[in-house]
Amino acid sequence: MSKAWSARFENSLNPFIQEFNASIQFDQTLIIEDIDCSIAHARMLGNKDVITKEESKKIIEGLIEIKIDYQKGIFHPAFPSEDIHYAIENQLIHKIGDLGKKLHTGRSRNDQVGTDIRLWLRKKINEIDNLLLSFQKSLLKIAQQNKKVLIPGYTHLQRAQPLSLSHHILAYLEMFQRDRDRLKEVQNRVNISPLGAAALAGTKINIDRYMTAQELGFKNIYMNSVDAVSDRDFAIEFLSSSSLIMTHLSRLSEEIIFWVTEEFAFAELTDSCATGSSLMPQKKNPDVPELIRGKTGRVFGHLQGLLTTVKGLPLAYNKDLQEDKEPIFDAVKTVSDCLKAMTILFDEGLKFNKVNLMQSVENDFSNATDIADYLVNKGVAFREAYQIVGGIVMFCVSKKILFKELPLNEFKRFHKAFDQDIFENILPENVVNSRNSIGGTSFQRVEEELISWDNRLLN
Ligand code: ARG
């Protein structure tokens, strides 16, 4: 039967409630962080003479052994320990005897769990940042190879104006850079130590919070003990940043999914990243981007879930906060896996069909703005030019021809300023290359951006 916590309890816990209450099933993920947190705490207790230096040394040695035992697979924390904190404390007592009972002096599981989760998340944010960087490098490589390849640009998913494929890809580089910048911001608020806040009010034991914070590599400490044990803003901010990463991955996935359709045929999936159908032998399915798009929902759900968990909580710690871990763990795994999969897709899974891309921009009216701009350059007011070109589009559509097939004398019927050079102006390559405003798609601007990104991603 299960043990009761303290002498206050006469009877043991109902077995189902014991399991319901426990978090060891998932918070064992925090084992290394929990041990590191305890080592820092034990060293500080020794330094402050709360326990003797010898006692501190023995506790630390015991904790290091537990870590090694875990890494060797000799020790595995499990139910019926309630959580990782009890599991490690009990294992320490088991290893070094009654001295282990001194470890929990001047702290509570409330500040301990807050410390563990911050240490864990801090490491994972750095790992996600590295995955984002690798992905940006893969995107940059594709952008570097496709500067002069053109792709239709869309608004409302209607052909708008042609773009350099590089320019389109570089838009995603910008988005993922904002994601990295946001994570850096979040990291500033993850990297603050709640340790020493104890249960909620601080402690009368002579501790040194700066000492533990420094050993654990925290930038700062929480200045209010109640806030320290109640705050989960950093976790919500992380889930919010993760949701935006997933949003960006999902938008890119959506584009890939239609790029590889027979209708678009802008790209093809290689065998290493495509999947087949169990029934239709001709199928090559984009399961990878579809899964990424699909998994976006669970990360959004985690954000909504944790916001809801926290919103009604009175200060300070409430057991509800135990519910913060699974969403954080799952969001980290989902975002990391999706970034890895998308990187592989760009490294080896996606072949742009350059011939189709070039042909597609030849056969539409996406150079209409350029005809209007041509007239503007000849002194016609833009709004007037816009109306004239609208008329030309209507005429061409009725005749089932493209602008380039309209003879010059027909152009002249719409405005006398048209001359032979109109045909050069509406060539897709010139259309793209003439958009030379800062941030535009001209080859010169794109080249500048490629160089600038090459330098930025090195650092
Ligand atoms: N397992 C708990 C959690 O994850 C640890 C803190 C428990 N504190 C308490 N006073 N019951 O939040």
C-alpha cells in the first residue's frame, strides 16, 4: 500500500488516486535537470554552513552516482514514486542513508519543479534554434540555386506578378529569422531562477539564491517568491513562439502540397520523401508536408490548453501547474521533428521543375501591371493606364491570346504611346528584373539579399 507523506497522515492513499496524482510517468524527462538542481542546492547549503562541507560533499557524490546509474541504465525512476523530485530524494536516502534527508532543507518541490522545467526548456530552446538555423541554411542553398528561375507570384491564390523563385524562398528565411529572434526573447524569461523561493514565501534558512542561480547558469533570479513559484508565462510564451514556427512550417507545407500536384507541377517529390498509396499504384503522396500541416493543430492546442490551465489560478502554486509539462514536452518534440523533416525535404526531397516554372510565367497576364507602368513612364496617369490595360486584358481574353501575341498596331489602338519596346517590357524575365525597389524581386536585389543572408547565417 502507498505511503502517506508525513506523520499527519494516518492512512494510505487510494491506489487509483495515487496514480492519478503522480507525475513521474512524464516528469522523469527532467531527471538530469532535477539532479543538477539538487547538486547546486547541496553545494550552496554547504557553503552557507547550513550543513557541513563534508555532508554537502557526500550528498553531491551520491547525486552524481545516481546520475551515472541512470545513464548506465541501472537506475530508472518510476511509479510508485510520485514525481521525479521524490524519486531522486528517495534514491539518495537509499544510497547514502539518513544524510540524504538533509537535501530538502530550505527548498520546496514548488521552486524545485520551476527550476527543473526552466533548465530543461532553456536547453531545448537552444536546440530548436540550431534546427531553425540548419533549416535556414537549407532554404538559402535552394535560393542560391534558383535566382533566375521564375515562379508565378499570387495574391488571393490568383496569378499576380512573377517572382524570382529565390525571392519567394527568401520570404520564408525572414519568417524563420523572426521565429529565432522571438525564441531569444523568450529565453531571457526562461533563464531566471525561482530556486530559493521555497514553497511560496521564501525561507528562514540561510540560503544564497545567487549562488545556486550562478551554478545553474541562470542570468537572474525572481525577486518575488510568490511570483517565482506561480509564474508560467515563460512556458506560455514558448508555446506561443512554437505556434508561430508551426504556422510558418504549415504555410510552407501548404505551398509544397499544391506545387507537387499535377495541376501546378512546379515541383516533384523524390522517392526518399514521398509515400505511396496502398490502393492506387500511380500515387506519390506528400505525406511529410501534410503531417507537418496537421501537427500544427496540436501545438496550437497546447498553447490554448496551458493558457486555460493558468487563467483561473489563485496565487501561488496549485497542483494544476503539474499540467504544464506534457504540453511543453510535446511541443518541443513536435516542433523539433517538423523542423528536421522539413529540412530533409529541402535537402533531398523536393525537385523544382524549372521548365514548368518558366513556362507558367510565359502564359498568363501577370505582366499586366508592367504595361500600365510602361504607359506611366510615357506620361500617362496611373489610374488612366490601369483602365486602358484592363481593356487590353478583356480584348485578349476574348480573342484567346496573350499580350505578347497582340500586334503593335492593336496596342496602338488602345494608346498611341505604345511602341515596339513594349514587347521587351513584358518579357517575364524583364518584368521580374525591373522590380528593383528595396525589398523587390529584381535579380540585383535578390543577389544582395543572398549575400546578406550568407553573412548573417555564418554568425
Ligand atoms: N509534480 C509536481 C508538479 O509537477 C511538483 C510540485 C508539487 N508541489 C506540491 N506542493 N504538490 O508540479
